[in-house]
Amino acid sequence: MGVDLGYDADGLRQGGREALGAGAVAAGAAGILRGATCPAAALGVVAGAEALAAALARSRDAHAALAEQGHTDHVDLDARAGRAAGDGDGLTTSSAAVARTGAPR
């Protein structure tokens, strides 16, 4: 008797790999942001240049932190997708065995 059941474990694994790729892009963006500076002198001799430079630095740091968190979250997503895929593989095997016997376990 043929049994045709399964979970899309390969799709989960592929999604995890894509999450890793997105996380790598986010990590790269964080590195670029961390390396960027805009000192007050670059803004010219204008009133508020120091305050504007400080605000830009805070914004840069916040965006870099978000990108770093995005990387961390995507690495976690890949791991969770891998665990779900492994669970799906196990469920496919056990469900197919039950279906072949015709009796619940």
C-alpha cells in the first residue's frame, strides 16, 4: 500500500537559509553604519552643528543596533526552521508507518 504524506521540510530549510542571507545583509549594513561618521565640522560653521552631529550619531547607532538585532533574529529563525523541518521529517516517518499499518499508535 502506497502512502503519500509529508511536511514541507525542504521548504522550511530553504526559508531558514534565506533568513540567514537576510541576516548577513543586515550585519553588513550594521558594519557600514558603525563605520560612518559625521563630525560637526563636516556640517560647516552653522549654529547647531554640534547638536545636529550628535543627533545623527544617535540615529546611526540606533539603526546599526536594529540591523544587528535583525541579524541575530534571522540566525534564530534559521535555527527554528531547521528544528521544525527535523520535526516534520520525524512526523512524516511516523505518520507513514502508522498509515501503512492502518492502526493508530
